[in-house]
Amino acid sequence: MSAPQMLHHVADFGDLYFGEIRVNALTCRAARLLGPFFLRSLTTKNPLGETPRNLRTMPAIEASTNQTVEWEAGMERVRLMFKRLEALNTEKQQHPLYGTMHTADFKALVLHHTAHHFHQFGLI
């Protein structure tokens, strides 16, 4: 994955969380059952080096090595994702995989994933 592809992957992840990328029913059921254990394990790790690499990625948000992407377009998508995240002002959010979550947890997951990849590419 190149740095521009990473930006689009991070933005795709945001699109998934905001419900703009559909998730099949089997994946949803598995995530609802196993999600709490996965999330607890993941969020206790520092995204700046402790989060495991090469975790399996859903095809809908996987960075394609065949995809030609531009850095600036990726940065704009990530900026828009952050603006949407910042604008969330309700106590809870509906996550397409994990169900109802506290907004703070929802935001933390997006930030954790973003920090993991930004660290991976030396941006933080």
C-alpha cells in the first residue's frame, strides 16, 4: 500500500463507519458477536506501533495496488472524514458492524485506525 492508497483506505474506513459502505449480513453478525472482544483488545494497544499490522481487511475498504490515487484527493477525503467526526454531537452512534456505540468510542476507533496508518507511513 502506498501513502496515497493509505489515505483513501483511511477515508474508506470512515465511509464504512458512517454507513456509506454496505456490510453483508454474515459479517455484521460475526462483528456483533466477536466485536466486543476484538475492540477491547485493539483499543488497549497504542496505535503508534503496538497495533498489529496486516489484520484482515474487508474487501470494500482494502487498498488496491491496481488503484491509481492522488495524495491531495486522499487528504481531502480524510479532512472531510475528520469534519464529519467532529460534527457528531449525539450521545450514541449506530455503527454498521458493532451496533449502537457511545459517540466517544466511535470517534476513538476512527482516530485509532487513522493514527495507526499515519504512524506506519511516518506522518506522526
